[in-house]
Amino acid sequence: MDGPILHLAPADRWEGWPPGEAYLPDAYEADGFVHCTAGDALMLTVANRFYRDTAGPIVALSIDPARLTAPLRWEAATDAPDTLFPHLYGAIDAGAVVGVRAMLRDDTGAFVGYGPPQ
């Protein structure tokens, strides 16, 4: 699949990460890979399903798969066998992050879109 892939991150964790250092989310150790998604519409669906109750600002990292050094595999999720998701088996290289956008929420906490690139 072509184009960037997306990864959700708590804004404070992403913004506090040492510049230039490969990024790993908290869930990496437990899951063994970095969860990613392809496409803005699917990312909104995923964000609302898994992160709606997560407090604080969330950002979407736009990642260029060609710049990753860790293996990237397109795999079906257990509860969505007809949809392939990009799973990164290692850290997100700093140089692979080509954009960052704030995830926008409505008054109920639902994710409804994206802010401008940061």
C-alpha cells in the first residue's frame, strides 16, 4: 500500500520525546509492535473505538514507510479480519515522521477530524 501511515500518540509523550530519537509508544513492550493505520477516515474510526476515553490531547503522526528501518507488516486485526493494518516491529525512526496533526474532538470527546500540520 502506498502513502503515509498514521500512528496515534499522546501529545505530551510525543512532544516530550527527545528530538531525533526513535519513538516507541507505551504499548510497544506489551504488544511487540507499533499499531498504525492507513488513511484518515480509518484512523478516526480507530481513534473513536480505542482512544475516545483517553484524557488529554492526542496527535496523529504521519509516517513515511520508506524511511522506516524496522520491519513493517500489513496484518489483519483479530476483530477486523478483512482490514489490514500496518504493524511496525520496532521503533518509529525520527526521520520517518513527516507530519504531526492534532486530533480534534467534539464536546462528547469523539474524534471528528484533524488540526493543521504542526
